[in-house]
Amino acid sequence: MFYYLFLFLAIIGEIIGTNLLKMSMGFSRIVPAIGAVISFILCFYFLSIAMIKIPLNITYADWSAIGILVTTIIAIFVYKEPTNIASIIGVAFIIVGVILLNLFSPK
């Protein structure tokens, strides 16, 4: 259970890092760029610790799916990026796939 805390921290690091990448404007703004690099370093560190006990397929699926979901929500509401029904369905399929993987993967 303790390793899920590290997975959670990795997910937070990915979300922060991805948003800082957006704010860095192609690494032309130094503070967000440095923040993005630090966030991703911490993200991968925590992800590697989570993988000690949580299976790779579960760790990576959860990390990427939750990151995609939250980043998409942030993109729509914070950055006012346009979306369409196909994008929403695509994210929903990813989430359903991860739920199925978590439910039926051998533990």
C-alpha cells in the first residue's frame, strides 16, 4: 500500500511537469523549464520506487491514464484548449482500459 503513495507522487510530478512544459513556451522561459525538468526527475524517481512492488503494467497504466485524464481536464478548463467528442471518447477508452487492466490483472 505504501508504494501507491509513490505512484501518486509520480502522477502529481507528471501533471506538474507537463503543465510547466506548456508554460515554458518551448523552453524559452527558464523558470518553468527548470521546474518541468525537476518535476519529471522527481516523477521518474517516484515511479521507479512504485515499480518495486507494483507490477509494471499496472504502474505504467495508472500513471499514464490518470496523467492523461487530469492533463486533458486542465487543458480544457485552464488553457481553454478546444476539444471534441472523439477526444473525450478516446480518453474514456483509455480510462476503461486501465480499469479493466487493474480489475483482471494477476496480482
